[in-house]
Amino acid sequence: MSNEQRAPEQLLPLTPAVLQILLALADGERHGYSIMQEIAIQTQGTLKVGPTTLYRSIKHMLAAELISETEERPDPDLDDERRRYYRLTDFGRQVAVAEIKRLEHSVVLARSKHLLGGLQANTVEGA
Amino acid sequence: MLQKTSAPNSRLIILSAWLYSKLLYLGPAEFRRAYGRHMLQTVVMCWQEAYQRAGWCGVIILWPALFTELIEGLLAEHITVMCPPQKLGHVYIQSAALWCLFALGGLGSFVFARYPGLLPMSDTVTWYIYQCFRLLRMGGHIVFLFFLLCGLSFVVVAGKLIFAERRRDILEFLTATIGSALLGTLISFRFLGAYTTSELVGWCYSLLVVLCVLAISGVGICGALKCRKQAANMLFSTLFTISLYTVALGAALVATVGLMAWVGVQGAATVSGNDVGTFANIVIALLAVVAVGSLVFILRRGFSVLRLF
């Protein structure tokens, strides 16, 4: 099935690992270990994705065409040629945006119900 | 893999990488071929970073988390490989075959329990035959425990997949397996009597041992005929189904025996035989409704699979 026929919402909700991988690849292509490091940084160590979870998720994301493998190496002289690099596809970007909008809706709802107490939007952004 | 990195490669890292590469063989072959090398590469980089930070202690500390993550992930991958929607028909056929096997084992145990004269112990030859049967039954109990342990780990991982990844196919598979096991157990309890439980397990699993030996021989023959991969997949798929079926059977056995014991203590009913009290009968009837529902579900799916041919 081509991506034009698929709605990003069909794949929602995403698992935390898949969402974090999509976010890690948002600013460029990365290899497996680099994705793991980026996830540790962006979640401040709260989500630890091991190699098996990472590559299982990558397998499913490749099948769902959320990401794709790339042949190019950022610096071929320094890099191990056997490494595989992954990049976000357009459809993957749409799915990530849809998931973030869904999460944003939940946050707005929680705020409207005063579930977050005194926590303001800028506090969350600054965290 | 380790040459182009600046981090040191201690013997511990090399040994750990070797061990990790061997552990990867526990996973499905396709997954290992596609991602095994990259997983190993990633994990070696993790160890190198840990070694630079905390020496050999860092490498050792990483092991428990990596090991559990690897085993859980590989089990999940096995379940994913075994339960794609197009393979569900095979799963139902396997489930039905196993149910027939259990019914056969239950019938055998019933006959031997009711008619002990079938195995006379008067002369030496029959005594030896009897001892062989006893050993086979004891072996059956050990195999039952083995499959129970394997199956429990599968169920835990399958449960996580159902909830975390919304895997409806795995849920269907578990329903079919648990439903058929529940029905088999209820039939054996209600019509064959509670005293046959141990016999039932012993005989059923000794039959499984024989079948496994035949299957392994089959794999050997297929290996000789150069279709080892298909044979290994078939064998693993069957072992996987048996493991899940065993968990369902174990749960049904524990629930029914526990219920009987509870009724025996709380009420005036006896635990032995079929006299387990009104309350137990009501609960057993309710469980039977669930089991029959599952069976109908299996048959309905079975017919839809048959229509495909």
C-alpha cells in the first residue's frame, strides 16, 4: 500500500520507542548507536532503548515506511562502512507530527482540567 | 567491527561480544541475518563507552540489562514471526492437533486408572513394561514443567506485545490456545475424574516427547535433504505452540484443583472424583461457556481458513 493511500492516524498511537526514534531522526540521518544516544539525551535518561528494542522498532518502521536506509556516509573516512544509516521519510514525518498533535491535545485537555496544577506551558518548554 | 573505533577493546569486551553474538542465535534466523551484526556493533560501542567511563566494572554492570533486553526482544520477535495473520490458520490446526493429543492422553489415563488389570505385574516382562511406562510418565511430568517455564516467559512477552503494540493476532492466538486447553481440562475433570490429573499430564507429555523425538528426526532428515531452515521453523513453531498450550493447561489445572480444594474446605463437598459441590459446578459451567465460546471462535476461524483453499 503506498503512503498516499495511508492516513498517518492509522498508525497511532505510537509506542514510546518508535516516537523517540522518529524524533531522533528529525534533524538528520543517524546510525543505530547514535539514535540510542540521542534518545537518552532527549528523554534525559528516562527512556532507555536497548539494541534489541531499537532494531526491532527499526524493522517495523522500515516495513511501515516511516524511515528508510541511506547509502550515504556523513564522513566516509572516519566512519565504519558497515554501519547502516537511517533517515525519516515524508510519511514518517507526517506520522510523527500526527502523534505529537495527539499528545498535545492530551496535554491541553489535562491543563483545562487543572491536572497539571501550576505547571505552565513555558515551564514545560524550559524543562 | 572493532578496528575503526578509538575506544580500547579489552579482553572483556571481546569476550562479551563473542557471548552476545552467540546469544543472538536464540532469535529468529531472518532477524539475526538482517540486524544481528548491527546490534552487535551497537552493543560493542555501548561497552566501549562504559569501559572508558568505569573500566571493566562498567562493562559488567551493563550486562544484566542488556541480557534481559536481548532475551525479551528475541522472544517478542519469535512471537511476531510465528503469529502473522496469514499463519493463523496453521496455528489453529496445531492447536486442534494438540487438543486431540490431550484428549487421547486423557482417555489413556482414564482407561489405565479404571482398568489397572490391563498392565498385570505378575511376570517379569510385564513388570519391566510397567516400569518403562512409569519412566515415560515421569519424563512427561518433567517435560510438562519445562514447557511450562518456557511458555510462561512467552506469555509474559506476548502480553506485553498485546498491550504495547496492540497485536490483535497474538490476542487471537492466545484466546484459541487457552480456550482449547481450558476445554480439554474441564472435560478431563468433569467426565474422567480429578484423580486422573497427574496421569493426564504424564501421559500427554510423554506422548509429546515421542512426537518431539520424531520431529527432531524429521528435522535431521530434512537437514539431509537441504531444507533445514523450513524444518527448524516448523519445529520451533510447534514447540512454541506447545509451550503456550502448556501454560494454558497449567493455569486451568491450578484453577480447577484450587477451586476444588477451596470448595472442599469451605463447603461440605469432597474433593475427589466428580463430587465437587454445587458452587464448583457453577464455576466449572461458567468456565465451560468460555471454553465453548473459544472453540466456536476457533472453528469459525478454521472454516474461514478452509475457504481459502
